[in-house]
Amino acid sequence: MTETTPPHPTGPFGSGRPRSPEFRLAADALAGLRQDLFHDAFAYRPLPPLGPDSRFVRRRSGRLREYAAWTPHAMVVLFGVLAMWITLFRSGASTAAALICGLLVLAPVLLTLVRPAGAFWLSLAACTVTGMVTGGDWVSGIWTPGGFFSHLVVLTVVAIRTRPRTAAWMWALTGAYGVFDASLFGQAYDQDDIAQMMFLSALILLVVAVRQVRKEAALEVTAQQTVTEHERSRRTLLEERTTIARELHDVVAHHMSVVAIQAEAAPYRVENPPPELEKAFVTIRENAVAALTELRRVLGVVRAEDYEAPDAPQPTLADLDRLLANVREAGLTVDKAVTGAVRELPQGVELSAYRIVQEALSNT
């Protein structure tokens, strides 16, 4: 199978020249901007309530537990009402104009609950409309006091609900909006207003971005630990099964060897055996030898490279007392209880039972 190198993307107008890394970086950045803030900007993405595993919800009980799940929604509404209150009492405009501006700064904050990307664009539009409605009578700045606070809330909520890259784009577009608005209205606006917005929003968005990165890293570490623990348990189980399988193969191979020897010696123990009996013993011996060969081949695959065949016989349930004595010498209290009549079991069953008890004591 051969790999083919895709052709380099060509420049505009079909020039055929490969694009520079700077051009591709800018193209990727614009593609990210389009995906984060333009593509389906007003798509319906409701903010889900807190889950039952949330620390804030777990600490509540009864009816408060049900209400605690909606705490983020209540906080967003509270900040929206606060922005509206600031607009009504500090805008310096008439009552009707102040009411219109209050509703305009409230709407984008509430919209963050269902359409986060669209709320950002609505906030920028609301800032422009409030400036036109009040006519710049509030202060010498781009944002009204309520609009300033409302836009910070919108940036914070949208950044929490999206990714850090989206927060960076919103911060850059906010600065571009401030510069454009200041140049559009001339000296009627104070440039310090832009600096205040950019500094405060950068500080808030940085805190949100760091929090999101830490949360994602914690989730990734937890998921990796879960996978590692699962793989460790699975590997331990496979190793235990392999150990038992190796020993059972030794037991079965021993019995098959005995069958082959007995089948070969049986005709010499009977005087003048009929040909049919001799043929049957030959068939039994051939099948036993073939099965023994297959068992040895499988055993060679199952055994590890550093495996050494044990010299002593395989343990049985009769050896449990010695095993328990060794564990008691290590300081562990172990009691043995036998119920029912003691009878001899197949060697494979006794070996498996002994290994299971041995592994259980090791885990303890």
C-alpha cells in the first residue's frame, strides 16, 4: 500500500503557487471565526440545568435540591436585571428612552441562555442602538453604564458556554467594534472607554479560559485513569486465566500421555488378542498421540518466554492447609470451613479451585 502526497493548495486566480504557512494560518483562523460566531449563530442551544452529580446540587436536599439545578439560569437573569436597573437609573436619558435602553441591554443577557453566539451579536447591536437612542447624553463614552455591564456579562456567559477560541474572537471583535464606533462618532467619545472594556473583558475571559482548560484537563485525566484501571484489571484477569490454562494444559497432557502408553501396552497384556481389539488400541494410541501433539503446540503458544515448567506436582485442595499456614505466618487471620463430605475431584477442578483461593488470599 503506497501513500500519495496531496498537492499543495494553490494560490488565488489559479496561479498554481503553493500557499505560505502564514496564509494557511490566517485561513484557518478565519475558518474558526466563521465556525464559532457566524455558522448557525442563532441556533437553539439551551443551557442545561445542573446535573445531580454537581457539587452545588449534592449539598442541597428536598425542594432546594430541585431549585439548585436552575441556579445558573437564575444568576444570568439576575445580572440581566441588574444591567437593566443600571440603565434605568444612570443613563441620564428620558424615561421612555431609558426604558428602551434597559430592555435592549436585558435582551442579549437573556439570549445567552438559548442562543449564546447570537447573544454576542445582539449585544453589539444593542450597544449601538442605545447610543443612538440616548444621543450620547449619558457620559462621554462608547458604552452606556448598563450596556458596558451587559456586554461584560454576555462575554462571560458565552465564553463559559463555548470554547476558549470563541472567547478570543469575541474579545478581538469587541475591540474592533469600539475602534470603529469611536472613529464613526469622532471626538464625542472618550478613547479610555475602549481601554477599560478591553482590559476588563480580557481579564474575565482569561479567567474563564483557564478554568475551562483545567476542567477539560481534569476530565481527560479522569477518563485516562478509568481506561488505565480497566486495562489493568483486564490484563490481570487475562494473566490469571493464562496461568490456569497453562497448568490445566500440563494436567491434560499428562493424562493423554498415560492414555497413549496404556493403549500401546494393552495388546501385550492379553493373550492372542483379536485383530479388531489390536486395531482399536492402535487407533486409540494414534488419536492420543495426535491430541498430545496439539496440546503441546497450544501449550507452547500459551506459555510465556520466561516460563519454566514446574518440577513439583500441581497443587490440589489437599494442599490448602499448607497455603493457609503460609498466609497466617504473614500476619493475616484466615479461617477454613469445610461443609459436606470431602471427596476426590478431577485434578483440573482441584487445581483451578486452589489457584482461585490462592489469588483471593493474595488480593486480600
